[in-house]
Amino acid sequence: SRTVDRNEDGVATVGGLDVTRLAEEFGTPAYILDEDDFRARCRAWADAFGPGADVFYAGKAFLSRAVVRWLHEEGLNLDVCSGGELLTALDAGMPADRIAFHGNNKSLEEIERAVRAGVGRIVLDSFQEIARVAHVAQGLGVRQRVLIRITVGVEAHTHEFIATAHEDQKFGLPLAGGQAAEGVRRALGLDGLELIGLHSHIGSQIFDTSGFEVAAHRVVGLLQQVRDEHGVELPEIDLGGGLGIAYTPDDDPREPRHIAKALHEIVTRECENAGLRPPRISVEPGRAIVGPTAFTLYEVGTIKPLPGLRTYVSVDGGMSDNIRTALYDAEYSVSLVSRVSDAAPMLSRVVGKHCESGDIVVKDAFLPADLAPGDLLAVPATGAYCRSMASNYNHALRPPVVAVRDGAARVIVRRETEEDLLRLDVG
Ligand code: LLP
């Protein structure tokens, strides 16, 4: 991952800027995001899949108006999963026909807003939603392009809370038992809907392409069944997101071109065997695009050595700006970036300032034994699901996102203020 560099004097820099200067100018904690890296990753995905496929960035990983503009400029599409994400996308000028709208319980207001805006596709997640979207579209006199999300029964090897294609969970219509086929039958019979394909998302932070291959195999199986039963060849399949990134040096992620090649090969082969025209493929990477592009910059406040155990290093943020360690047992790395130290390594745990013992940012790390209050630490790979899942727990002020490019830094999401906190409290 391309985050903090060191120049020849050992000074930590990002995008040519001194990290200590960034802390002085923007304060800590802060998410520092490398815009060039973000754009390069967008292009890598688009190039890997080529003009015959579509890449939808999953906005849930991190979305802001600037991000929407970058995506638009780099030719990517956008996947949103709430009215709020849709609002942000439209407000920043993403053409509606390049937006896909997801979610397992979209409200009627959200559905109406999406259909009125003319979103390119809505991914339907239940029988009720098939009927609801058809009803709204018909009322507005349009045929809404839709996909049906199916669960293919793949056990992705990832944390239980972020695995989504085994059958015992809330998303999609299960392939097993025929609900997915029934959803297709219903959607094909409704005037308000133009069913363009099937959708599958097997989970997140996945390193192995085999889960995607099994999913693609099963999705194509349903395409074949639909052709046989209804004489219709659905033109698209969306295989979701989920490609893993390196959080620590031990992680070994696949490149977009590996996943693109594997998916194209299996879909082409399976379709040949089934006598189907190969559908257009789309994918929805979130983490793999934005995750590696940012790091969180913290200042050390207190240091507590527990002899025989480890040293607890408290920083000025914590689970309110990165819930992933507490929620998923996620692994992160950390380094001292405000100076160079050749002190001996000490076993450390980087913790936040919240009132819980589970408020851990980095479980196990080696930091120099001369670490002192005021030192700056960087935690890499926090671009995805950190700011987007940040909270005001303990009335923390959510940190800003600072984008760095061509030796210049600018705030794209500002730090919350005390006025922001009090403004919502109207009691
Ligand atoms: N498409 C769909 C339908 C999804 O549900 C998701 C993620 C994605 C695409 C993007 O997946 P990605 O490429 O980013 O792995 N908050 C968790 C991850 C939950 C992801 C939910 N859906 C985390 O911090 O790891």
C-alpha cells in the first residue's frame, strides 16, 4: 500500500508533504488520503475489466463529494446503499444512469427518489421489494432497470459479520430452494421492471479468487435455468465487491487484473458449456480502491508500560474513528512518523481515548521504546470503512479527511466541531 514514504533524511512524507506539517495544519486525529493513489486504483480496475464490463465503486467504503467527482472523472460507476449516499452522489454530479442502488430494506421514499432520479439500476433484495419497486416505477410511468440479488451459498473465508453469501443471513434471495428463481419469475412478469440481470456479493476482505469462481458458476447456472424456463437470456451479472487489501505486511492481496481474468474465464467457459451468450460483468470494489489510499494520523497522549505484558499507548482517537478492530478483530500496523528513532522495539498496543477496554486501534505492534507523548503515529490502510463507520461515541468529534495531491493538501470532509455536536441536541 502506498501511504507514508520516508525521504532521504528519514522524514515521513505523503504526496511530497511532510506528515508533521500536516498534523500542525489540520490537527489530529485526521485521515490523510492520497488522491493520486485513489485515481490510479480506479484506473487499474477499469483497465483490468476493460470496456466490456462495468466497475461500480462501493460508496459505503467511503463517500464524499470529492470522491464522487474523482470517480466520475476516472470513468467509474457508483454503488450506493442508502438515500444519503444517493443524495451525495447526485449532489456531486454523478450521472444517475451510472448509479446502482442497493440495500435490503430500502424505504418507499428512497425507492421513489432513486426511480425519479433515473438511477441506472436498482438491486432488488426481497419479494416485497420486487413488488414495491415495480409499483413505484409504474406509478411514475417508467420501466426501472433492476437486478435481483441472490445468495449462492458460498462460504467466503472471512469474518462472519462480513461474509454475505451463505444462506443463513439477511441479504438476497437464496438460490437453494428456488426463491431466487421465483424472484426472477415475478420480476419478469411486472410492467414496471426491466430485469437486466442477477447480482451476487459473497463477502469482504477475500484473498482467494475461488469463492468468486464458485459464485460465478452458480449465477450462470441460474441464467441457464431462466433461459430454459422463460426463453429469456438476462444480459448482465454483477459479482459484487470483496477483494481484500493488505492491512499488515503479512497480507497478500490479488491484483484487479487477476480477479478480472479469473471472472472472465469462468463466465465465458460456463456460458459456452450452457450455450448462453456471455453476459456483461460488473463488479463493486470498495475497500480495494479506497482502503490503501489513506492512513490515520494520531498523536500519542499517554504511555503506560505494564511489566511482563505490554505497553499501552493511548492516542487522541480510537474506536470512534476506527471501529474495525473492535468489531471484526481487524489487524492494523502502525509506525512512528514524526521522527526517526533507533530505540529498541517495545511490544505495544495502540488504544484510543474511549471509555471501553475494547477501544483498541492496533492490537499488537512494536514501537520504539523511547516513544513519548506528542509523537505522531500513522495507521495505514484506513481509507475504507473507517470514516464511513465513524461515530460520535463519548461525544467524540469525527476527524477530517484531508486529500493530498501534487504537494498540496486540502480538506474534503471537515472535522466535526462542538457546534455540530450541540446543533443536533435540541432538547
Ligand atoms: N457490493 C455489495 C453489495 C456490498 O454489500 C459490499 C460491501 C461491497 C460491494 C463492497 O465490498 P468491498 O469491496 O469493500 O469489500 N464494514 C465492513 C465491510 C462490510 C461491507 C459491506 N458490503 C468492514 O469494515 O470490513
